[in-house]
Amino acid sequence: MNEETIKYWQDFCQKHQLPQNTLVTAWSFDTTSDKLANLVKQGLKTATTSAYELYAKDEPLPQVGDWNIILDHAARPICVVQDKVVEIISYEQISAEHAYHEGEGDRSYQYWRQIHDEFFRQEYQQEGNKEFYPQAPMVCEVFEKID
């Protein structure tokens, strides 16, 4: 984390009476980080999905209770969220409700599938020419914006 993000987290911990050594992860959304970060800040985006198979071997999976700082494209902190639900399910089993909580476009399942079909095809392709498939396991997170 850069100095600005560390200070942001220290201020957050002080404001919310959390120990200063509370663990946090800072990250940005990939392709449209500012747009998606702003949806989180507005409270419209309260969920996200990532490909389980594309996590690095030593990269921990998100857990309920995890703290996350959402960053913009320039690695500036936008807001803090806390994971409330984390589940691993196949891509084809992701619900319309989860798609709605992702907050993108018209929030419909059809829109979500159209955007994410292409997104995950590209993600898998970039990871050593892998092919995306409908049964691919996904990490589905539901989070709450705290500040």
C-alpha cells in the first residue's frame, strides 16, 4: 500500500475504533476501476465476482469479515468495504440477485452475463491461453460499504 492508502486506513481505524493493526487488503477493479469504485462508493455495487482458478497459489481467498480498501485507477483510496458473504459456486449458478447487487448497467442478469461472459473469456485467455467455461468456479463476494 502507498502512503496515502496507509494513512486512509489509519484514519478509518481511528474513526471506527479498530486496532491499528487490523488487517486490510487494498485493490482496484480491473478494466473499469473508477466506474466500479464509484458504484461501490454510491452504495449501488455491493457484490463482486472473481475466477477462483485465476487466484495465485499463495493468494488468500476472501473471507467473511475481511476489510478491503477500494482503490481507483491511480491507486487512491475511494472507500472501505467489509465482506459479509463469500461463496464459491460455478459461473452458471450465479443468481440474478447477485448480478443485481453487482450494480452494473441496468442491473439485469442479462446485462451482467453479457459483460461478464466477455470479461472472463479475456481473463482466462490472458492467463496462459486458458479457455473459460460455464462451470468455472467463481468466488462471489457480497460486501457492505462502511465508509
